[in-house]
Amino acid sequence: MRFREQSAGEIRTRFRADLSGGRPLRFPGAFSPMVAMLIEDLGFDGVYISGSVVSADLGMPDIGLTTLSEVSQRGRAISRVTSLPSIVDIDTGFGEPMNVARTIEEIEELGLAGCHIEDQVFPKRCGHLDGKEIVDVREMQGKIRIAAEAKCDPNFILIARTDSRAVEGLDKSIDRAKAYVDAGADMIFPEAMMDAKEFETFREAINVPLLANMTEFGKSELLTYGQFEEMGYNLILYPVTAWRLAMKAVEDGLKSIKEEGTQAHLLSRMQDRKRLYEILRYEDYSRFDERIYNFRLK
């Protein structure tokens, strides 16, 4: 029915232009289509689909157990309801270079604006945990090259994530980023930077758009939008924030119901029906059939 108002190609074109707009774009993570609609309603710049959240939402740890079908279809469900650009985490690409090519083809065809692929050894783990292993630079370059070749739309943003900071140190991480740019990456995602100085050092060394990951409870200091703007970063992820907020609220609410025997005292903490219908744009559906929205909410 009534979802996004622009084509995937138009969204990608705008996204690429906005990356050079002189300010960081803010992409909160969405764990459902409804959350993506809320992100757009609140005026953010884009939507992120986190691999760790998809895994957790399916009841599994973030160790590479999800499949291309699970991730791509979740990405499609989320991206199709918003005119904001959506980028998705494809972990290590779901296999060898040929699998990476198919992954790119699938998610581009499903309407995503971009993706990031990382240089961890499969099975991977959360980027902010210790004990990560990374592949050889040339192996990662091979994946990036075939991913770049697999794109049909030149405005589809291919993001190379390097997890090497924790394994090889900052200097070698920067060297890897440069090698990934040479292989065809449009943007670099330096994972698990420790503090503002490391983010700044990375920015000074790399001349393509940079992504900063502001995940909670990880290795990175939680910096402000203004700090990233001053450093010249292009995009900031808040990948798990909404999911963590929701899960804490759900857990607290269920405990309270168990203790109190009713949810009546929780109503003020809930999104009411009126706000739900505003975000869903329920009334707009009357353009298709006036029998659908023929009531008023107080």
C-alpha cells in the first residue's frame, strides 16, 4: 500500500550526495519496520539493520549463525517502509567471494541503500569482544573487489569494516583501510576505536567517507554528535540502542505485571493507540478505501 515515496535508486542517489553534505548523518538501528517508520517520523537521516540485533532477535548470539535469507528479508521488510536510506550488516559476506557477489545482488535488488562487510575470520563475533581473528588483507580485498563488481547501481554504498584495531593496532588498521579503499570500498567503518583521539587519527589518514559506530557497553567511548561533526565523520550508527531500550522496557513491564497482577499502572509508559496510528499513517489509507479509516481517536 503506502510505503516509501521514492524509488530505491532515488534514495541511493540522495544518500551518496548527503554523505558529502558536511555534517554527519545519524542512522539509528531498527529491529522492525515499525521502528524504521518511527526513525523517519522523528527526523533522523537513515536506518541501520544490525547483524547482532537480527541474531539476538532470532534468539542467537552474534557468531555468524544467521543466513543470507534471514538478513536480506529482514532488511527488505525494514527498508521498504521508509524513504530514508537503509544500510545492512552482512557480516563476512555469507561465504567466499562468489557468495559475496550474490549477497550484494540480493540486497541491492531488495532496495537497500548500502551494506558493510567485515574482515573477520568466519565464524565471526561481536566487534567489541576480545579474541577476534581477522583474514589476510588480500583475502578481504578480493571480497571487496567482487562486491564492487557485483553492484548494478553505482550509488549503492559499499562499506568495508575493519576489526583489526583490536588485533593489529591502530596503524595497521589504517593501512588495511587504505587497501580496502584501493579495492573499491566507498566508505570505511573502523570498528572498536577506543576514544576520540583514535577516531580523529583515522579521519586524518583516510580520504573517503567514514562511519563511526556508537554502540553501548563496548570498547568505544560514547562521543557526541558535535565531536564527530568537528572531526569530519560522515555517518554515525546507533546500532543497538532502540533494541536495548525496548528490551529493558519489556522486561520491566512483564516483571511488573507478574507482581501487580495487572498492566493498568503501566499505561503511561506505553505508546498509545493514537500515536501508533500516526506513525503507521493509518488515515492515509483512506485514499484507497474510505471504509478503512472512518473513525476518530481521542
